[in-house]
Amino acid sequence: MRQKLILAYSGGLDTTVAIKWLQENYDVEVIAVLIDLGQPDNLNDAYERALKTGASKAYIIDAKDEFINDYIYPSLKANAKYEKRYTLATAIARPLIAKILVDFAKKENASMIAHGCTAKGNDQVRFDVGIRSLNPDIKIIAPMRVWKLSREEEIEYAQKNNIKINVTKKSIYSIDENLWGRSIECGNLEDPWSEPLEEIYKWSKISKNEKDNEYIEIDFESGVPVSLNGQKLKPLDLILEINKIAGSYGIGRIDMVENRLIGIKSREIYEAPAAEILIESHRQLESLVLDRELLHFKYLIEDKISEMIYYGLWFTPLMKCLKKFVEESQEYVSGTVKIKLEYKSFNVVGRKSPYSIYDYNLATYDKNDMFDPKFSESFIKIWGYPYEILAKKGRLNG
Ligand code: ARG
């Protein structure tokens, strides 16, 4: 009996060619799995294409809710941004895809998993490490790492094998998209000096005028958003709605050069209006309700978590511990954040919470001031002793 292989199928040229190529080169039965994470592709068409190309079975899995609850939310609670900027949409989706593939391999009794990543990117690392962490016995095949086909040869191979795919429509950009963000690379973006053309933007295509602005309010409960402008929304709807509103102002564009795990730098453009707004709002709410020590310690591990998500280290003991820490920190992160949206920018302009530890009477400079100034001098005297002593010994610059 032929061995079975689970293919992470996107419907595009690469993974479609891979169906045939895998059958030819490994003599396997290919089962295509299409995972819906909110990307705009027509999954029903892709499903048909998989079967037409020779997959023995195809599945469409709606994993959007699981994506939000178990991947996006932990990442949001950690205010996760790689190198302080990238909101990690592509990266955070990979462990979930790996998990679904491994589950399917078990269900279908398949001994192999294949994915369409190239040898240059981060995604191959995230898939491979994720899959091996969940099931070390599975053989992983990444056709594009193995076959030595140029793009032209790939198209030729497709034509020879009667694979119908509209390659002329294929854009010069490489795009990865899910509900947390849209990642764009290639084309003129490969020159870090070259300004992105307006045409690459889809989520943040501007339909507002330069003078337009509006306020939105987001309610959070224990670290996650629950309503928009006072209206309770399902997590998916809330994210999509913020993407739409903020995107129309051109908000959520990130243009950066980043350090890939495999040692090279790449220039990437991201569109992530909701992710940007939710992370900033969440962070500002934390500033209101968390004490200084917890907040500052959390900042330290946020960078670590972001890096680990980027590096594909999701199913690891350290990540498990860090996630628990972050989860524990979110108990009182409930309240409302007010955001002003403007042309290509946004700002948090207000925040409130029943758990606020902002004390007006201590903070104010007006007549309600209850801060007793007599304590300050003694406190500072003791706080500054180490430096006073060093200075007396002539060991400070002065
Ligand atoms: N650089 C991002 C990451 O490694 C996105 C990768 C996918 N981007 C793309 N345009 N296909 O997470």
C-alpha cells in the first residue's frame, strides 16, 4: 500500500505543482489540507484544484477561532512585535498550521507531511520545528527545498502535467495573509531604499481625506478585546471591523528590514491595522492597571516571546512557562481604551478601568493634592546613598 502524505495546500502554483511532484518522486498518496485563517483565497476553488491535480482527498479546515483564541490572543497579551515592529501575523499562524497537519497525519495514518516553504525563509523553520515537536516520527518534505526548478521550469512542469493555474495573474510580490495581518515582499521592495508603491496596499488602502478623523473605543476583559464602540462583538468580527475602519485611514502599515532566523536580512511590508491598534491599546491599558515592577518585568519577556514566536519556538517548555506568566498578569487588564484615528496615524487618547491604580489625589497638582511632600526628601536621601558614597570616593565622573 502506498504511504500517505499530508500536504499543507494553499491553492497556488507551488503547492499545486507539489502534488504531482510528490507523487512522482515519493510514490505517495497526497492528501491536501487547506486551512482557513482568514486569507482571501477562494478555498473552494483551491479544494477542487487539489482534487483535479491528483490529491486523493482534500479538506478545508476553518481554524479562525482557534487561531484567535490560542495564538493571536496569547500574542496580543504579550504585546508581541518582532524587533519592536512586526506584529507577527505570518509567524504566529505557523505553529497552528503545524498542529493541524500533525493531527491530520494521525487521523489519516500518514507518515509524511509536506509544505511549500522555500529554503530561504523563516516559515520552513516554524513548520519543521513545530511538526517535529508534536510528532518526531513524521517525515517532513519541503519540495521547494528539494526540487531545483526555476520559476520557468516550474510553469513548464505544470503545463506538461496539465496543471491548470493562472500564472500570468501572479503578482511580482510574495504575499502571505491571514486575519492578523498581510505580509508583502519581493518586487521593488527588495531594494530597502525603494519606496513601496501605493498599489501594494490592500488592507490599508486609503479612502479617507487628510483632515478626516474619528474616535473608536475598545473594551478589554482580562487582556482581550470584547467590544467595539460599546457593542459586543465576536472576536473575529471585532478584528475584521477594526481592520476595516482603521485600514481606511491608511493605518497599520509597517515598512521594515528584519533579521531572518536563517541569518539574512529582508525587507518586508506589513499591513496590520487591527493588530497595531489592539496591541497599543492593550499596552496602554496595562500601563493603567499593572504595578510598575510587573509591567517592567513583562516588557523584558515580551521581546523574548516575540523572538520565540518568530523563531518557531512555540511548542517549547520556555514558551509554555512564559505564556503562563503572561496569562497570570492579565487578570486585571480590563477596561476601555479610546483611540483617535487620523490620516495614516492613530493615538490612544484615553483609558479607564475599574482596576485602575492611577490615583488622582496623589498625582494632581491642584488643591486636592494629598501627596505629602515631607516623605520625598528622606526617601531620595536613602535612594541616592550609593552614588553619594561613590562620588565621595572619586569614582564617579564628576
Ligand atoms: N517575514 C515574515 C515572517 O517571517 C513574513 C514571511 C512571509 N512573507 C511573505 N511575504 N510571503 O514572518
